[in-house]
Amino acid sequence: MTWTQAPLLPTALLAAIAGAARGQDTLFSIEGAGAGDRLGLSVAAFPDLDGDGWREIAVGEPLHDGPNGSNSGRARLLSGRSGAVIWNWDGEGPMDQFGQVIQDAFDLDGDGVHDVAITAAHYPAGAFNGRVYLYSGATGLLLHAWTGENAGDFFNFSRGVAGG
């Protein structure tokens, strides 16, 4: 993982929250797509979602220039065992900054697997209503999205609120 800001905290979090990590061993590392993408601005731990017995890790990259434009953002759910990408989600449009906050949403769809909540506070570009997305932890599919009612709402949630 390439860190441009606060390199010690996110690196320590990745080592500490993965599956059966022991001590300070590095289990894996990931690289951001580009300098300044802010990979790791948001990091969240999840219970085992893929059935391998290891906890998973989600990371946000809100300034990633994705397929939907500059600073559209991205979030990835990674295997705690290997670091392999389980699910990859991209922001909807330029400047959305999707992936600013990622949170365990527990099992909101009742399928027995925890779900993933991800914010895009700058959605849509220029209006900044904000949007919160809920994805299935089992399938990676979008379950629901909530959008701020007014321009400038920056509808979002804070780290730790959704997960209690």
C-alpha cells in the first residue's frame, strides 16, 4: 500500500485487523492506482465474508480517478487472508469522492452476511448532496442508496456511527 498521508496508522491497522495476525507481521500490502488517491483514508474491518475463516478489510480511495471521472473514488473489499480483491466498487461520477468513509453495516438484508456502507459526500459533482451506498457483503451488489435532499447537504455518516 502506498501512503501519502498518515502512513503509520493505516499500515498498523491493516496488520492488526486481518484474520489470525500475530504480533507485527505484515500479512500483505496493496498499492494505490496513483499518487494522491488517498488510499486508506478509510479502513474498516469486517467478519469473514468469503468463508475462508479470516476477517476481511475494506479500504477507500476517494481521490482515485476511476472509470467515471476524476476523483470519482473507489472502495475495495480485500481478503484478510491474502489481500486479494473480493469486491471493487467505483464512484458514479467525477468529484464524488466515493470511499471517504466505509463501515460495517451488519446484516441489513438478512442473508446472514454483513453488508458494506460506503459514502460519497461530494455526490453529484457541483451540487454536493452526498450519497450513502449499501452493498451486499455476500454478492457485492448495490442494495440501496440514500441521497441528500438538497445541494450542499454533504449527506454522509461519520466513522463509527453505522457500526455502533
